[in-house]
Amino acid sequence: MTKQTKSDKDYSIYFQPPSLKDAKKRGKEEVAVHYDFAIPQELQQFGAGKKYLIRTYGCQMNENDTETIKGLLEQMGYTETEEKTEADVILLNTCAIRENAEDKVFGELGHLKPLKTHNPNLVLGVCGCMSQEEAVVNRIMQKHAFVDLIFGTHNIHRLPQLLRDAAFGKEMVVEVWSKEGDIIENLPRKRAGMKAWVNIMYGCDKFCTYCIVPYTRGKERSRRPQDVLAEVRELARQGVQEVTLLGQNVNAYGKDFEDIDYTFGDLMDDIRKIDIPRVRFTTSHPRDFDDRLIEVLAKGGNLVEHIHLPVQSGSTEVLKLMSRKYSREQYLELVRKIKAAIPNAVLTTDIIVGFPNETDEQFEETLSLVREVGYDNAFTFIYSPRDGTPAAAMEDNVPAEVKKQRLQRLNEALMESSLAANLKLRGQVVEVLVEGESKTNANVLAGRTRTNKLVHFAGPKSLEGRMAYVRVTDAQTWTLKGELVEEPLQLSV
Ligand code: SAH
Ligand code: SF4
Ligand code: F3S
């Protein structure tokens, strides 16, 4: 291990920066699972009397990692604060998926700089997906040298030691592993509320040509089934109402096991038998969505009828350039099979507009696919070139104005299909997991249906964290309004 001194840029002492080239490699080595994680005795009181603040950007994977980071910090004696002026440690858990995600973090670093002048003992750290990028680490070292610590997505378990070194040393501590590490079980977690994330796998091997994730998260590694099942059982015992199984491509779960034949469908079939009211999963790549999974999901019960199935584009040619490895027709066939097996399935998706060379006709194909599938919701993005990905070498040749217009037209089509789907729910009774008071009106409760739709209704605060039954009285594009009813014999969604 090496260390970098801020003043003389002596890279020889404590400096392990990322390399996109190394991150691209996929080796055959076995991933070992470690069950013996513990914070060293001498660091267990390191944070006593001190406070931390974490800002989280990006996807659920980062939310999930933030819970682990909070767990580690609290086992070191730190307590959480929302107030940056009283924090002794501030960490930015960053996202690299699009340029604007990165801009937000650089902007925030600028805002935080004065705090370092007021409190020289403040440890300011950057972690998450941006830390895995060479260009980002170089930029932080050159332009934001007041940062004390950079660590990546593969060595979160090393935080106690890294924090100690950053707090004691005058140097910027940079430790980023470009090759994924082993799987570390039994890391502490700070979870809150009635919903929980459960990571079932790490990394991504799909290498869609626009995407940075395979480089920032390493190769696909599945957690052992018994570890996932034990975690879900424990959450059920604690009264958690909803778990979301996480992976960049959950359908690839188990493909890396050499000793057992156990797929995502098998895992869902086992989790189905655990007494927890709702089980979701995200994200599923259409390519590996097999019949076994459809058959298990059709059993229903705690497996909710909501499937997030990113399509990215409705044009087979664009899908080919994106290296998604399915065609428009194959995607539509999968949708047909899902709808046949699960008639009340709600589908949502991710779509990118303005990918290099996307023509007007190809964009029209995306619009027509959106209409044909009838999504209930979607995340839509303008293509953003990412350094080091194959698409970044293609000419980003769709004019910005055209990209914006396409995004707008796409969003209009999605609003139409979402409203149409919501209007069909009027008069029906839905099961709602109550999250709390509505953000805009304290007299109204807010919660989510099994299909993840937001519902507002009047009811007692005592329902918070519990299931309620609500008759839908009014439907808008993204939300439903309703009234509380008795538990019905049969539910719609
Ligand atoms: N593993 C998930 C996606 C994770 S990233 C999957 O494959 O479904 C979430 C979404 O961000 C992607 O589905 C894609 O729509 C979008 N995205 C990824 N890279 C992007 C880029 N370079 N520009 C614009 N959008 C991008
Ligand atoms: Fe990115 Fe594709 Fe992997 Fe999703 S499946 S994380 S879009 S490379
Ligand atoms: Fe962003 Fe990393 Fe997630 S790049 S979308 S935080 S996996």
C-alpha cells in the first residue's frame, strides 16, 4: 500500500488510485466469502463523541452501501448529524452514471470547502462510483486537494482503518481497488423504517456500451443463497414489511456459482415462503429473464406484481449499438409472456434518448414500443457519454435540441400511459403500506401499493408502518387518492 502527500505529490507512500483498464478485466478467480468481519478493538471507540454526515447520490446500490457505512461508523462510536457545521466526518457517496450526477458532487465539494477552513479536524471523504474513475480521482487531487479521503465501492469494509489514517495523517488517503474484492458478510448495517434493501449480488458483466457500472462495480458476484435467506428471515423477524432484493442485473443471480445449480427464480421461490408481506427486486435485465422466474412470480403471494424491465430503446439497431443483446421483438415477446402469466403485472422501465446515431425513425420506434407495452412509469434519460466506455468513442452526434425534444415527447407519452393505467384503478381497493404523513399535507397519509404507486388518503397516524386498505377515489398521472376501508376479501393490486 502506498501513501500520497498532498504537498509534494509523493505517490509512493499511501496511494492506490483506480484504473479503468484493470476494472474492465474479468478474471476466472474464485470469489471467497468472508464471515469473520470485525472492527479492530482499538478502533471501536475511535468516533466516541464525534459526529458524521453522509450525502448519498445515485441508485439503491449506493443507498444500500450508505447503510453499511453508517453501521460501520456507529460501531466506531460516531453518531449521525444532519448539520454539516457540527460534523467531524462528511462523506459523499457518489454516482457516476451521467455527467450531471458528477457535476452535483463537484458542486457540493465546492460548498464544503469553507468548512475545512473553519474546522481543520474535519475529515472530508469521497466514496462510491465516482471514486472508481481515474479521471475523477485525478481531478479531486488537482482541484480539490482539501479532500482527506477517497475510497471506492470494493473496500467499504476498510473504512475504519482508512478513516483513522485520514484523521491522523496530513496526506490525502486514496485507496481504490480496481479489481473487485471478495464478498464480506456480516458487515454492520444501519437500517431504518419498515422497508429494507437486501443485496443479492454485486457487480455487472453486461457491459452495455454506454454504461460505467461494470467498471465501477466490478464483476458479477452472487451472495450465497443461505446468507440471503438468513438475512430476509431476520428482517421478517424484526417486523420489516417490505424487502427489495438488489443487483444491477438480478436475473444473473447464481450464474457464477460453480458448486450449485441455483438461479434467481429458485431464490425467489425460497423467499416466497418467508413470512414477510412484500418482496420486490431491481433491476432485471430482459435478456436473462427466464421462464422459471416468470413461473415463480406468477405464484404471487408476497412477490409483488411489479416488474422493472429496462428497455433503453425500441429500435433493434440502437439496441445492437448499445449491446443490450435482445431485439425489440424479443423484448415484446417477453412482455407478452409476463402479461400472460401475471395478468395484473405492472411494468416500468428505463429509456435513453439521443444515443449516438439514433435517427428520428428509431426514436419513433421507442415511442411506439412505449405505447404498445403501456408502462405505468419510467425513468427517462438523455444519453451522457462516459469516459472509458465503448459508446464514448462513438460520435455524440444527435444535437442537444433534438435530444431534449425527444425526451419531452417520450415523457408526454409516458404520462399518458401512466394516467390511463391509474384511471382504471378508480373504485378499486388497493393494499397500501403506509409510509407516513404526506409531504405536502400533514392531515393526509402517504403510502405505496404493491405496484409501487403513491396513494394519499385520510387516516390515523397510528397506521404508519402498517398495511391499510384504500378505495381509489381519484387518479392523477403519478398519484392516486383514496379513502380508508376495511380489509377486503379480495384485492385488486
Ligand atoms: N442495471 C440496470 C441499470 C442501472 S443504471 C439495468 O441495466 O437495468 C440506470 C439507468 O441509467 C439505465 O437503465 C440507463 O437507462 C441509464 N443510463 C446508464 N448509463 C447511461 C448513460 N451513459 N447516459 C444516460 N443514461 C444512462
Ligand atoms: Fe449498466 Fe447494462 Fe450493467 Fe445495467 S446491465 S448496469 S445498463 S452495463
Ligand atoms: Fe450510480 Fe453507481 Fe448506482 S454509477 S447508478 S451509484 S451503481
